[in-house]
Amino acid sequence: MRQRALYLLKFYVATLLFFVAAKIGFMLYQHGGHNFTFTDMLQVIGHGLSLDLSTSLYIIAVPFLLVAASLWLRIPKWCFRIYYAFAAVLLSLAFVADTSLYEFWQFKLDASCLSYLETPTEAMASVSTGYILLRLLCLMILVGGIYWVYDKLTPPFQRLASKIQKFSASLATLLLIPLIIIGIRGGLDESTTNIGQVYYSQNQFLNHSAVNPVFSFFASFEKTATNNVTYHFMEDKACELIVSELYNTKSVGIDTLLTTQQPNIIVILLESCGGQFTEISGRTDITPNLNRLAHEGIYFTNCYANSWRTDRGTLCTWSGYPSFPTMSVMKMPSKSRSLPNIARTLQQERGYSTHYLYGGDINFTNMRSYLVSGGFSDLTWKDDYTKEEQASAKWGVRDDITFQTLTELAQTIRQPFLIGYSTLSSHVPWDVPIHHFDDEVLNAFYYLDQCVGNFIQQLRQSDLWDNTLVIMLPDHGIVYADLDESNPLLNHIPMLWVGGAVKQPRRIEQICNQTDLPATLLGQLGISHEEYTFSRDVLSVTYKNPFAIHTYDDGYTMIDSASFVNYDFISNRVVSNYGKDRDKLILRAKAILQAASKDLNKR
């Protein structure tokens, strides 16, 4: 029995050391984008140890059962080796995927990565072949190394001499089972092992570094098992009272911004083009055309993105529906098809012809399902272009090509029309055909801005200009340089209305969300927006509580004219805040999430 106990102890310690080594490797790999000290690394290891200890017990479960069976039966070594191979692949995949994806996602490995396996071409578009091959090599080395260590630890188990020894050893084994379960659970308290228990710092990178990637991945299945999450923080009546004061679906006493209530409308979602790349940040050299247009049209100076991903931001824009921290409504066709959509409203109320343009794979994240059910009658996407055009950028067709398609569509589609368009070139790997900045990220946004400027110039010279409204806003912002969710600038986005249908230049200073576009636009067109229950007409006198809410993976930020708060659900604490109304913002944000999740569950 001593031999078996020693084997299990060695296996457990080896697994634990694998997790510690993975933390060190994770932090060293991310060092270019995050500053930390050797002391920070030791603290990360120390604070993350409880989760590593628990997860290691999960990994040891099968060897434990095999050892228990070996007390009575002859268990060949290949039984252990099959499991070693499985465990080595599992751990290696978790380590490599977590370390590689974090620089793009800024959150730990979870089950959401599996959704991208449905469209592997799109998932791989952000990286080069060399990038993938290097990680495959690392994966193979890790799998081989972990398997070799486990295999070397396995002794030829000696058979017990008597039944008394077998029964006593079996009894000892049975007594260990409750201890293992308690260890996996994290103790006898009501709260069980969870990711938040390793959070200890105001620096989210250090908290994330402490999280065990294997535990994070499997724990996330609990959140996504039903594809729906219900938030409940307070009694429903209290929630309804708060939300009723925040959202009003009536347009009353609004200013008229347009020359007509039936303009042609083009809505352009500018991929990732947050305010950090426009004059909002104080820089004027990255997007000179957008900055100029901001002073020629209607400029919503305090607009904020609702989410951090394209699928979520797209739905927020067209349906005026909130985003959620851990689920994408666009990926739920049974839910998303029930949402209101600007396209369907204009089609039914005013007979608009509708068309959507995207140079990438329109099947990605169920985008086609959402657009078609939302009222877009025609779609133009990557497959409608030549092979050469499809290969012009990693994600699909380059922006200068699709902007030219947009110009041609506007000339040929029946009026009045609504055209939706999502750009894509301002996205990793930032492969654009010009070189203005040495920084590839800034260069990509400069290229996007040049495409915007050329398009507006061509449209201005056409006979469509006088009766056309062009609305431009980003789908979301991005983490760049030292900017993260603790800084409101990350989600501060420019929203511009330009075109001949704009009566005169105007600055709208009210704080608002991209979800407020449907109500504000429809209010200008004299169309009811009562079904857009989470969208506000920011020009209406009923808009009395200006604020903006943003969700990201397991957290949210909220801002009003006086305060800002960043709240993390994993650790259930405020990460950062300023102003005196922190508690008010937290209460409002929780009410919104509760009301929105309740509404979604009914759909």
C-alpha cells in the first residue's frame, strides 16, 4: 500500500508543479503587454495555489480509481498510459490555448472558445501560419513531456499478499474518498471552489494569472450549459421600479436634426474603432477624416459601446438590446429572431429596401440568421467576391474593396433604402495595404479612416447625397497599450451622423449607449419605437437619467456625468471607480442585467 500511496502523492505533486510552471510561462509570455515584478509572480503562485490544489485532485481521480482497483485486480500499465495521454493532451491544450488567446481576449480560457470551432477559417484569420505552427510544436513538446513524467512515476505495482492486507488497504482507500471530495469542493463551507477565490489584486492581469486555466475552462460550462444566464439581485418590483426610471420608449419634444423623415440610411459599423483612436483621446493624426466629419455632422460626443465583441455590438446597435457578460444573444437564433430590428421596422413602417454588406464570413457567430430574421432582405458577403478579393485580407475582403461595393449598392438599390455595413480590416492581424504608421494597429485605423474619407467624398459628389443619412459608429473598442476596462476611454466610441439629410452640424453631449441608436433614429423619423424597450431617444425630454453601461467577460462598467464604476462578478467586488455615486451605479447596473435577462428568458 505504501508503494501505491507514494505513487499517488508523486502524481499529485507533479500535476501541481505543471500548473505552477504554466503560470510562470503564462506571465513571461504576456510580459510585453503587462508589467509585473518577481514578487508579483510569487504572489500569483501563492494565491493561485488553492485552485491548483483542487484542480490537481480532479486530475488524480482516475489514477486513484485504478490504484484502488489494483488492490484486487491486475491492472496492466497500458490502462494508466491511456489516461496519461489524455491528461497530457488536456493540460497541454489548456496551457497553450490560455497563454495564446489571452493576448487577444484579455480573459482566461473558457468554453466560449469552442464556438469558434464551427468556423475555423474565421478563427484562424487573426494569426499567421507560422504562429499556428509554433504553437503546435509547443503543444507536441508539452504533451510528450507531461506524458513522460507521468509514465516515469508509475511503478510496477506489487500484489498484496493476503486478503487482510487487501481489505485494510481498501478501507484506507475508502476513507480517502471524502477527503478528496472535500479538497475538490474547497472545504466544508457553503461556498465551493471558484475562480474568484484566487483574486487578490487591483491589477486584473495578476488575478487572471492566478486562475487555473483547466478549472476556468470547465467551470465556464456551468454558465453556458443552457446558453442563458439569469441575473437576480433584488425583488422584481424593486428592479422594475429602477428600470422604469432609466428607460422610456416615448419621444417627446425632440429637436429635429434631419431635413426629411424618409432619408436613405447607411449604417457603418467601424470595426474596433474606439475613441482612443479618434480625437476623443486627444490624438488627431490617426483618423483625420472621422475627426473632420465630426464637426460637419451630428456628433454624439459621449457615446459608449455596450460590449467588447462584434457579435454583441452588432446586435446592440440594430436591436437596441443590452449585452450580457457571459453570453451572446446573436448565437441564440431562437432568441435573437424575436428582437426588434431597425431593418424590420423601416421595412414594415416605410417600405424601405434593406441590404447588409460584410466582407467576411456572414455565417460566423450566427450573423446571417440574425440579419435575415431582423429584416435584411439581401446580403453581400465574402462568397460574393472573387477568389483574389477574398484573399485580400486574413478576415476576408479588404475594406477599400467593400467600401467600393457600398458605393455601388447605394447607386443601384431601390430608394428609400437602408444599408448596413460592417468593416473588418481594423482587426488583428492588421493586414492593410498602406504603411503610414510604424505601429501596425494605428496604421490599420488610419487605413480605415482613409476608406471612410474616400467613400464620403464619392457619396457627396453623387445625386444621392442630399437625401442620405450616413451613421457611423464602432461595434466596440479594443484593449490597446495600457488601456483596460478600468479606463472609460476603452469603451468611449464616436457616433457620427453625416450626409445631406443632416440639417446642420450639431454636438450631442448627452451620455448614451450604442443601444440608443434605434430609439433616437426612429424618433427623428417619426416612427414609434415602443418595442425597443432598452433603447432611449437621447433627444427626448423624457431622457432624464443619462448613463452608459458596458459588459465584458464576467463584469460590467457603468458611467454617468459624475461617476464611473468597474465591477467584477468573479470576485464580486469593485475593481475601480471614481465619483460619489458608485453604489447608485452598481444598483442600476444590476437592475438592468436582471431586467434584461428576465426579458430574454421570456423570448
